Amino acid sequence: MSMPSAAVRPVAINVPDLSPADDRFVELAPDLLDWIRLTGLPSNIIERHMPRLRLSRYRAALQAARAARPGRFVITHLPSMSAVTARALRLLHRRAPHLAFAFNFTDLPTGRRLDFMRRSLQDVDRFAVFSHYEAPLYARYFDLDPARLQPVIWTQNAPAVQAEPGLAPGAPYVCAIGGEGRDFATLLEAVRRIGPALRVVVIARPHSLIGLDVPDHVEVLTNIASARCWRIATDSMGVLVPLKSRETCCGHVTLVAAKLLGIPVATTRSEATVEYCEGRAAVLQCDPADPAAYRLLIDQLVQDHAALTAVAQRDAPAERAFHGREHWADYLRRFVAAHVQPVAG
């Protein structure tokens, strides 16, 4: 009498939009999963010479659809890759459980792009969002079953910090980091009111400050290495994260990195960052789009620098546990248990 075959390990077809194929996400749940590693980044001369068309995204989506079969499931990262891959699966008549990870928007789509995404996303089994606020927001906007949008906290390791100083010696300073969903107009007006006695460093994308009047005591850096960025942050009196509005769904990466490194933060309130900021004594908050209030927040960051840094350093181990990568691994395990049928070997 033959013995029943053991089930083979499920295979995750990982399709990031803006990360390389060897992104650390594929290191999750090594006890459970094998991986097929794809990427939406340009990988040949045609894709590299036509970046605006993002041919690489469509190529990766088709690769994922062709790889789909029993015992495999698809993980897409970021909304555009999720929508395109869902459409590719449908066009090729392939069925595979589909997890849309990092389903997050700086600005919600409109017009034809919204129509395309609404139609395509109906086939996705689950959406991983990074806050409880975003789940009902996206469910309403894209006409999705709310039960399919399940929050998971943003996780990461503390960013690498270079050994050498990030800036030339000078006065103590605060630094602003990031570009998505940031209100640089409020930030610059707040530091203009404080005056040149405070040194300010802004690390952002080249387009972030276009059209804004930058005070002389604000130093702007763009396109610098991450390790240098976080050395500048660790040597500062605190990190500034001014978000545009209560509805802004950005800032998670910067907020978490600062907390993991034990750096105080001054940010503006957003419904999408409640889980990341509330109850943290070293994360100062005020209402958005209020230069006077944000100025007071920066003043507090400077005046109470030593005490706030001590609290941030004390809380860093708890933040490392709260944002530990194992949370994402557990999320994948639950998805597999609910959606991926075992296949006999």
C-alpha cells in the first residue's frame, strides 16, 4: 500500500514594483515558503530607455501570470503593480491567490486610471495596508469588500548609519527627511519665523521644494546615500516630518526609522500615522498646515533636546519589537493558511 505524498511547500511569486528581485522581503518566513523573485525595475536596454512607459512593470506582471499554477500565490507590491498583475492573470486565464502588499497611495487615482484600478483590483484576494485608517478609505474608493483590506504595521530594521559625519562641523541643527506627502510650505514658514539662529537641514527629492522660498539658514540636500542621511539625522536635535493633511497616508518609513534609531520627531497629525505616533513621548505632534503651531513644536524639540533624546533612546528597543519584520512573516503565514491550497508532492 503506497503512502500518501507529503504536501510541497507553497511558492510565493514576489513582484515588487520599485525594488530589486533580491529585496529583503523574500527572506520572510523561510520555514514556510519558497520564492520566485521578479522585479518591476527596468532590466534590459529597451526598458531602461523608455522609463516613462514603465514597460518593465508590464513585463514583470506577465512573468508572474505565466508562473502561476497550483501551490503558488502572487505577492505584488504597490498599487500599480497589483492592478497590472491582476489584469495579466485575468488575460492569461491564470488563477492564483493574490496578495496586494504595500497598498498605499500618496494621491488617490482619478479618471481612467481609477477606472482601470477599480476593475482590475476586484480579483485581488487581500490588500495589506499600513494603517487602520486606510482600510475603509480604500475599500470605499475602489468599491472593494472591506474584509479584504487588512492592516499590518510597517516593519523594517533600523537603517544603516555611516561612520563618518554627514555634514561639516557647525551649529546644532534639526533635519527634515522625505518627500512624499510633505508640507514643505508649512515647514519653511515655521523655520522662517524661528529665524537664522536655528540651523535647518532638509533632505528631500529635487522637485520637493520647487516654487518655495527657502530661507538662507536652511540647507537643502538631494540624492544623498541613505547611510549619510541617517548619520545626519542621528547627529541632529530631531527629525521633522510635516505631513500635508489629516488624510495624508505617508511618512511611515521616516517615522519608523527615526524611532528605531532613538531620534526625537516633530510631525503633524494624520489619521494614517496614529498607530505610529500616539503615546510616544518623543514624537511631538500638532495639527497640519499651521506654521505657528509647527514653530512651537520645533522650539520644543530644540529646547528639550536632551530629555527627548533620552526618552527616544529608552523607547527604541520597544519600537524595534513593535516594527519587527516577524509581523510581516506572520501576516504571510495567515494569508497562506487562508488562501493557498496545499499540493501533494
